[in-house]
Amino acid sequence: MQLDRRGFLAGASSALFFGCGSSGHDFPWSKNATYLNNAGWHPCYVEAAGAARRYLDFTVEGRGDSGVGTFRKAKELYGKLINAKESELSFVQSTLTGENLVSLGLGLHEAKGNVVTDELHYHGGAYIYRRLQERGLELRLIRQKDWRISLEDYERAIDGNTRLVALTLVSNINGYMHDAAAVSGIAHSRGAYVYADVVQSAGCVPMDVRAMGIDFCSASTYKWLMGLRGLGFFYVREELQGKVLKPVMFGDRQYADFEFHNFPGSPPGSGDVSYHEVAGGEMFEVGNVSNIAIAAQVESLRYIHELGVDKILAHARPLCERLMEELPKMGYPCITPPGSPTPIVAFLVENPEETQARLKKANVVAKIKWRQMRISPSVYNTMADVEKLLRALA
């Protein structure tokens, strides 16, 4: 059963709807493969690709859309998605760029205090603190237990010397979702700040950075935001900008009216140069950002808002639950906690090469790495896709 977008919106309150995008029109990739690795790289929304082509037309022929007018719209739409102000958002190149800006802006390289993170944090983020540990930073790593992270362990690990708690809101490993509000409450009561990697939650899980107590977060756009690579959003709570979190890289997006005054014919002024520093999220932006990715992202964000993140998640959950019910019976133990409120499920795989070969033969795409298989259905996937995967592995 396939529903068009109107049908998706009308049927989203029912447990029986199976998809959106008439025959995959919104995501043509789905016509070529049974694609279930949206947590790895989500197919680009077709209208977003159209916006990107219009930008390319502009760069080649001088016609179409330059994309510059979409910058503010992209921040506005993303801000509504996570309950942040436009002035609290910056454009960055990736999720990890944002996490590095937090690390440097808090002065963690000075090796004062400690950082608390956990085993389900994205390994690229964990690498930042491992490298800083080599410079003397104290790193406190919380181990997973039954593929969860215990609040009691956070309570024990965070103390008055903790500078930062770094977590992945929804784990890329198994879809586990932190109780961010509870973690933030512990951290803030002891003077620490909270950074969240939200690349596996923004766009597919309802989230509110204020209610969750998150101080900083970042997300790339090519996963659940249904956009392109090379762009991300970075959030810094307004009252922390430039005070607690200081800019550590500098460029021409951070000032206005820069003028030299010592050249013949230059405007008058005192000193050699004058300029005005900008306020808000732009103080963390350095250099050019991807116009083509921003143009595409505006269309994808409009689409996500039109569907509603709550309905996107409600669509994916029955597919995940079917997998969690059936795959363990077939010898694939589930490592996603029961009742996990995300569109990501993961399983242990005894023979990854054979499993990968079975899926490839059936033209089914899931992520298999080491001895783990991660499956992440999105809006265009159907229960038929899940059944096809199950048949391939039976």
C-alpha cells in the first residue's frame, strides 16, 4: 500500500498507514533498491534536488536562484524543528565541526577539569576527547549496560570539576535515546554544560532543546534532514554566546562594515581599520557555506514540517517493532532497548559477510559493520520493505 503525501498526513494517526510519496515520487532512490539505511545517508528529497539544480543553473548560466535569500529561511525552519531562535543557530560544515567548536570554545584543550561522555556517543566525537586526553584532559567514559546508559552512572561521573557532558541524543550505534533533560539537570546542578550530537534525532524524533536543557548541539543535513552533505546546523544557547562559549576561529561572516582607513581615497576614520562585530549565531560561522546545500535544505525542511516529525516517527515505529520481533527469532539478537522511541534498530550478526551477501542478492540495503546490523526505515519505506528484508535473511 502506498499513500501520497496527503494520505500520509490524513492517516498518520492510524497504526495502519505504510508510506508517503506516491510510488516513491518524493524519493526516487526507493524505486531502485529497498533502502533501509537512512541513518547512514538519507536519500535527498526530490524537491530539494530541484532547488539544488536551480542553484547550479544560476552558477552556470546566470539564471535560476542564487540561493542567498534562503539562508535565513533555512535557520528559521530548523529553529522551529528543535525550538531554537534563528539567532542561536550557525551554519557549519558538519556535526563534528560543531562539537569541535564547543571543545575549543570552552578551552578544553587547556586540560582543566574533566569531560564526561559514554560508549554510545558517536565515535568521531569520542575521538575529540581521546586526543585531548593525550594533552592532559581528564576523560570519564561511562560504559553501556544492556545497550543503555544509566542515569545513576552519570550521577556518579559528573562532579564540580566537570566542564562538559557530551552525548549523542540518539545513538548511531543502536538508536538508544538519552533522557537528555535528566542528564542536563545533573550537569547544570554541578556547573557543567551539555553538548548533544543530534544528527540521528533532528528530523525524525520530536525534540525541544530548551525542554531538554541542551546548551549546544549540532547536526549534519544529509541524514534525517533529507538534504546534502557539506552542511550542518550548530546551536548555542543565546546567553552562552561569546561569554561561556567563545569564538575560536574568525572570518568575514562575523563582522560588518570592515573598512581600511590608511589608503588614499579610503573612508575617513580613526585607526587603521574599523568594523562592527555581528551578534548571534553568525559569530561562530567561518568562511563560505554551501549555497547549494542550503537551497536544498529549505525544501527538505518544508517537507519535514509538512509531514510532522511526530508522524514521521509514528510511521517508522511499527516497521522497527516488526524487525525487533522477528529478527531475534532468526538468530539476530537485538541490541536496541525495548520500547526505544526512535526509527533506528540494531542487531548482532554472527556472519556479517554472509548476511551482507543475502541482502545484496535481494537488493536490500542496511548497514552492516563489524558484527552489527543497523536498520533505519524512513517515510517512504513500507512494511513490504521490512518483509522483503526478513525473507532475504530467513
